[in-house]
Amino acid sequence: MKINPLPLLQRLKVWQLWLFSVIFSVLLTEVIVAVMGLLLKGEVPPDYLLTGLVASCFVASLVVAMLGYFLEKLTESQLQLYAIIEAEPECVKLVAADGTLLQINRAGLNMIEADSLDQVLGQQIPQLMTPEYQGAFIALTKRVFEGESGNLKFEMRGLKGTYRWMDTHAVPLRDSHGHITALLAVTRDITEHKASETALQEALDRLQKIASRVPGLVFQFQMRPDGSSCFPFASEAIRDIYRVSPEDVRDDASRVYAVLHPDDYDGIVASIQASARRLTPWRHEYRVKFDDGTVRWLFGNSLPQREADGSVLWHGFITDVTERKRATASLLESEARFRTMADSAPVLIWIARPDKFFHYFNKGWLEFTGRTMEQEIGNGWIANVHPEDFQRCFNTYVTSFDARHEFSMEYRLRRFDGEYRWLLDHGVPLYDEQDTFLGYIGSCIDITLRKLSETDLRIASTAFESQEAMAITDKDQVILRVNQAFVRVTGYSVEEAVGKMPTLLKSGRQDASFYQAMWKNLSRDGHWQGEIWNRRKNGEVYPEWLNITAVTDEGGHVTNYVASFSDITERKTAEYEIQHLAFHDSLTQLPNRRLLLERLKHGIEVERREGKQLALLMLDLDRFKAVNDSFGHQAGDELLQQVAHRITSRLREVDMVARLGGDEFIVLLEDITHPDDAARVAEGIIADLSKPFQLPQSDDVQIGVSIGISLYPQHADNPEMLLDHADTALYHAKDNGRGCFAYFSEDLTIAVRERIALEVRLRKAIKQQELRVFYQPQMDIASGRIVGAEALVRWQDPVEGLIPPCRFIPIAEETNLIVEIGEWVLRETCRQGRQWLDMGLPPLTLAVNVSPHQFRRSDINALVATVLRDTGFPAGQLELEITESGLMENQDKTTNILNSLHVQGVHLAIDDFGTGYSSLTYLKHFPLDVLKIDKSFIDDIPHNKDDMEIAATIVAMGHILGFKVLAEGVETLEQLAFLQEQSCDLYQGYLKSHPLPADDFVALLQADDSSPKKPVESDRQD
């Protein structure tokens, strides 16, 4: 037995080692010294012994130091190894050859449910295992002590009764001489892994059981990134499908590829690769061929998914469809024979599936309908069923199919030529040998002739009970029979009519020639129909629509006459009313545009033939909208009717007046001698319509009229051009001040063209920002200082230069551009005013003109509020100028708008006062601040006394009403002196300055010395 001294040394203390070393060294040294003394001198000298003692002490000390250092390092290494083993999460243990536990770490204690090392040291390890694994461990221990290593999975029971699955790896532990001293084992707990394996195996077992009950092969097919493939799972059916076992292809699918039919091989591979590339379902029908020559058809269906390792895994099934393919081939052959017979049959045949899908129609059916099989299949054929039969036909099919009963029905089906034919359709259910319902087969025959005969019989039996009056006479026209409708229409009873002649009803409206022509047509054609007037028993004459048919025998001889007629009194009345409405205005009963054009066209033809002339007057009422808005549409309609009456009463019998719509009328004067005749008629109409009208809402309503005149042949030779020219002349009349007439001329045509061109340019100018705002100062007469300015729009055309507003403002108002221009001027003025305030200039009142169109077509109140908010310009420094016409158009609406503006703090002025129809009495109802005297009353001061009196009166009355008064167009010192005498508040005009660009106006304002200057010579185009 060999002894290892290392454990003994580890257990000794340092002093014990030193003492042992000293004794051992002294004895050894003294022996060596004694031996040397005897050898050298024959004796042992004392000094040798002393020297040996000292040397032995030195050697002993050196040995003790070296042993101490060696033991310290050895202890440190053992502690580190022990810490590592204790920290290991798996069980580490040492076992003796007899299975006794020598050492185990903390993780091992936890696994075997031991509370301390002492509790298990010396125990037999196999006793902790379940009996079936104890022998395996003993065998493993034996192999390890023979120098081998090994693994063992076993189930153990802990000290506290818990069962666990363990996986241990055992190796021999050798000492420094290579002898095996113990079994070193590392054991890990695989309980959860074992449970997962068990669950997986159970799932695979269940899947295999399920797959064994599914017809066909259930499989997983995997294609690896390197191109190899396998079947990770395949049901037992693979033995029948491919004649291989699941184990044969679990790692390699080559044995399956080997049985693929050579003709289908490439297609199968390509389909699998395409499915893998796109991850689309794989569905393929293909063949396999076995070594014995057997060929079978298979159908595969699977879904792919990409795996983490880059492979593609399909899940699906494969079924043997060989029998189905054979049955299909047999069925196709049988169906071909059936179709041949069905196509040669003289009846129409159809076949439907159990789901009511009609999938076959024979040749006879398709030739009958003139449609293709694609058009008929499904429910396409039913589109040809007559609408009246559709629902009944559909219900019969659905009910019979659901009950699977034989059925017959009649319905009309449209033939290829569009005619509906009656069919008798007979359908019977189909069953196979296993009594499985396969659908329906039906056949149809054409029964149209039979149905027509039945219809004729029904007609004959019900003819006399129809809604239409009927009478039957013999060949001599003696009445044989009449129905109740005849009695109701004519008033004659059956007894009174039978035996009489139809002349009983004769009214006398038609002469003998009428009846001769009627009987002539009846004899030639066998029937006659037309409109005739007859007389009832009470003497009332009425219109009727009469049909007479001659009834002949087999030889073509007339035996009877059948007459049917209906009272068309209501229809005639309705036709007259419709015709009247089509050609007349429903409100005024005047001819409308349609009748006017027909009459005008006829008149031109007559005048051209006879060398005469005619005139077309287009009328537009002035201030009609104000009446309509003030008193309502009912009052407006009443006014239009009175206007129509006045115009009509002014004209001759041969003349015509038409209403085009709204407040526009047209007068057609035919056969006039001189163009002046049209002017005289126009003057008379203007005079008549200028007189007050009496309406229920007011007994003193005044309007006016503007008239445009075009002449034939001077201005045009067709109705459309005459109307257009009259319309152009009308606008010319309006431009001349309304309440007048104007002719169309070539000069006016040129002017119109220029106006159109100017409109186009104006639209571009707005977009291209060519408009400018000029400012004309407004002077305080008392102080002579500039207190405000009127903002006037100008057009800076790049070609013509500065275009005055008198040229483009009227066009802007006609085209509604004035709303856009007005908004821009308002915004630009307020922006400029804000800028001047920010520059430190004194506050000024800036006046902006507001067109009546802005009042009518925009929310001026909201616009002003928005602009003031956006620009920051004070509302108290903004003044809006409204013309008299703008104020008077709709007084109630205007008053509301002005009040809202006043609430915002905006000042309001009436512009060009004196040129309109308003009075100072009316003005007191409006929240105005400033009254502006029109320039026309200032121009001739001091030379025209009337103008001086009018101006003085306006100033005085304006002050009485609380208005400030501003005079426009002041150009001379004399005019200014007169205004000072009348205590006029403000003036503006060329005396101070013409309208200036913003920068020039600022310069004028800064240089203002509060003294009037001489008139400025300039064009007066503002």
C-alpha cells in the first residue's frame, strides 16, 4: 500500500514541521559528520559534531521555509477549486467504487433534497434512484473505475420524496500516479426537458393516430438551404402513397423523388421551387411510377413557411386520386355521348347541379336564344325570361329544387330575334346508383301557338267587359251587341242601342267626305282608326278615338264589324294645356322664348319675301328686384302680370310680347314702316311702365324699364343674332342711365368686342396684381388741413399704362369681378393705413367705395371685420362709401348691414348724393355719418344758380339730419369760398390734389401747409 504524505503535511502546524525538521536534520547531519570523521581521521572529533549541529539547524530552517511556502500555495489552490465547484449550478459529486458518496456540492445537495453534507456522506447513491435505474448506475460505476467515461439518464427520488429526472456524465478521477481514486460525476436536472419530450411524443402519437384516420398522406416536407430535402413527419399512409416508410424519408426525401413519373418530374420540382420562393400554397396533381410499372395519380396540397435556419417547411396532405381520374374520364366519355344525343333532340334541354347552378344547355336551347353557353350558365339564362314571369319562374325552380319534386310550368322566354315565346318546361330530379341527389334535368317545348289560341279565346270572352266601349254590328252596320262601357260613354242603354245604326251617335262635325274616306280605307285594309267627334244621348259633343275592324269568314267576306272607342276629352284638354304650357309663360300667359323664336323665324321669312322690316325690343325692368325683396315674391309676380298687361295693351294685334324669364320681356313688331316706329313704341312702353303700380302690399310702387332694339334686316337676318343684338343694345341703354332705349349698331358692336377683350385683360390684371390704390385727400374746410383720403382703384396696365376706373369698373360689376376687386381695395387700403400709423403719420379717415354688387353678392359685414382684424387698422378710421342706388335696392337688408357695420365702429357715407332717386327723408332711416355732394352740382358754381341752391339745400338738410357734408370735385377757390359760406364740412378735388400713389400722398401730407392751392391741371378720370 502506497502512502501519500501530502495530506499528513497539510495537517501539521508550522512549529511541528520545524521541530521535526531540526531533529531529522541533526540526526542526519551528525551521522554524516561522524562517518566523515571516521573516514578522514579514524575518530569523531568534537568540533566536527559542533559544526554538524549548526549546519543541521540551518538546513532545518531552510526546509521548514520551503515546506511552508509550498503548503500555503497548495491550500490557496484548493480553496479556489472548492469555490468554483460550489458555485457550479449543476450537481458535482465524488463517488467511491462501491457507490458510496464521498463529496457533493451545494447544487447537488439541493437536487437530492439534503439539508447538509453530513446527512448524505457515506450513503449509497443507487439508493436515491428508482429501482429500474439502480443496476444501470452500478454498471456505469464499474466502467468508470475501469477507466471509461459514460452517461446515464435516470429518475431519482429526493430525500423529501420529490421525483426528478437526471442526466449524469461520469469520468474517472485519478491521483498523481494515475490511479483511479473516485468517480467524478456532473449531473443536471432534466425534469422539464423530459416532460417536454414526453408531451411532444404524446402529441406525435396523437397526430399519427389522427393522420391514420385521414384519407391520404399527412406530411411535413422540408427543403434545406443547401437544396436537400426530407419529410420530418409523414403519416403511415406514406407506405401506400410512395411505398416507403416514414423512417426512410425522415432525413432524406430522395426515395420519394425516385418514384415520381419521368414526365411529371420537372413540373413537380418547378412547382415546389416556386412555392418556396414566393411562399405560396403548393397545389399540384401528378403521377408516380413504381418499379412494377404501376402508375398512380396523386394530388398534393400544402402551405409553406420560412424557418429560422432559412429552410422552408410545408404542412399538407397528399391523396390518391387515381380512381377519381378514371371516373372523370369515364364520365366525360358518357357526357360526350349524352351531349351528342341532347344536341340532336328537337326540344330545349337544360341540366342543373344540386346547388341550383345551371351548367348545361343543349344546342337547341342556344340556337333558340341566340346566346352562348357562357352567357346562359349559372343564372344567366333567366335574364331572358319575361319580366312578368320572372318571379313566378324563379320561385318554382327554388321550391322544386328544395323539395326535389318533379315540376312543370309555363313561362315566356326571349328568342334570338327579340320575340318572347311561350315554353312548357318540365324538370325531373336526378339521382345516382347510391340514391345521391345530382341535380335536375329539364326539357322545354314551344307552346306559343297554343297560348295565342287561348289568349284569343279569353279576349273574345272578356271583350265586352273591358274598359273600352265596344259595339258589334252585322255586315249591314246594324248594332248587334254593346258592352257596359258603351252605355257609360254614350248614355244609351243596351236596349236603346241594339238594332240601331251607328249613325245614332253622329254629331255633324264630320262631313260626308270624311265618312266616305273612312269606309274606303276600311274596305281596303280591313280596319280603320282615327279621331272622331260623336254626340252623347244628352246632346253633348265629345271627341273619341275610334277603332273599326272588319271580321271576315273563310272566304274573305265581311260578316261583322267590331268597333271600339274611348272618350278622349280629358286627353284633348291635357294636350291643349301641355301645348299651351310648352309655348307660354305660366305666370303671365305670354308666349315664351320657344314660341317667340318660331314667330320670329316666320316673321323674318315673311318680311324677306315682301321686302319689309321688323323690330325686336328687349325689355328689362329697373328696380324690380327691390320690389321683389321688399314686398316678397307674391308681390313680384303680381307686378309682372300687370307689366305684361300694360305692354300688351300698348301693342297692335299683329305684334307679339313674350316673357323670357325673370323681369325680361321681348316685343316683336312686324311690318314696321320706319326704324323710328320701334322708338315710338319703346317710348310708350317706358312711359306706361313709369306710372305707379297698385299692388296689395303697396298702392304706389314705381319701377322703370330699359329697352334694347335690334332691326331686321339692318342688324341681323336670323332670330338668334337679332336676340343677341337686342340684348347688347339693352346693356347699352342701361349704361346710358336706365329708363331709356338704345339701338344696336356696328359702332356698338365694336364697343362690345372691346369690352369683352377688356374683361379678359382685367381678369389677368387681378391675378398679376396690376391694380393700384390712389389716394385723393379730403380737406377740412374750417382748418384747411388734410383729415382723410378717398381710396380710388387704378389699373396699371403694362401696355396702355394707367387705365381709369371708368373703363373697367362697369365691366367688373357686370361680371361679378367687382366683389374680388372691392375686397382687394378694402384690404390694401387698411394695410396702407396701418402702415402710415406705424410710421407716425397723423390719423386719417380712409374712405373706400363699396359697390352695390358687394352688398348683394358677399357678406360685407364679415369681410370688413376680417380685414380690420387681419390688418390691425382702427375701425373708427375706416369709412365706407355707398351709392344711392345701393342704399335703395333693398332697404330692410341694407339697413341691417349698415347697422352691423356701425356697431363695428366703421363710418358710413352716401356717395354721389343727388344723382339717384333717394330723398333726405329716406336717408334718416340709415345710420350714415357723411353725405357727399356729387361733383355735378359743384362744377358750375358760382355760375349756375340752380346748382348753388341745390348744394346749399343739401348742406343744410344734411346738418339737420346730423350728417357731415363733403363736396366732391372742388376745383376753384370760388367753389371753396361758396362751400365755406354754406358751412360745408369737407371737400375733395383737384383744388387740393388729384388722386396720388401712396408714396406721393405721404409726401403731400408731410408738406401740407394747410392752405389751398391753385387747381391742378390734369385729366379728370377718377
